[in-house]
Amino acid sequence: MSKAPIGSKANPSEFDVLDKLAEDEPYFVIRAHDPLSSALVELHAYIGAGQAGAAHNKLAEIMALTSARAPRPASSPKYRETFAISLAMEQWRDTHGD
């Protein structure tokens, strides 16, 4: 039997934080099911590592992938909730520090 992939529920990453979240700490999950998931995670890694050129290239790749599909309407509840989570994250950091 093969081992579950790293970062899954069955084989969490060494850096997995779900069990460390504060009860009131907002979070956002990107699943492998999302066609942009791997590219978005890679972009996050490049930005965190200070690799601006690679981040720029990955963002261009993401934009090319998304241009092939019709955008989600601004009135979409999922779209609005994503921005609400982003705002909640910013506000949570402001009140809880880094």
C-alpha cells in the first residue's frame, strides 16, 4: 500500500497548522481539486523565498490559465466570501500581532 501524499489529511506536512489555529483565526484552504491549486501554492513558495523572477513567471502562467475560462461573476457568493476571508485575516493580524 502506498503512502498518502504529503499535505493530505492522512499524511500532514511537517508544517501543517490546522491543529495550531486559534479558535477565531480565519483560514483559507486550497484543495488539489482546484485546477489552480498547485500553481497558487508554488507562487506562494516563490514569493516567500524571495524569488521575484520565478514568482512573476508563475503569476503569468496563472493568468494565462485563468484567461481561458470565463471569470466568476462578481456577484458570486463564493467570490464575495473569499474577499471577506481575506479582510478577516488582515483584521485578525492587526488585533493579534504577527
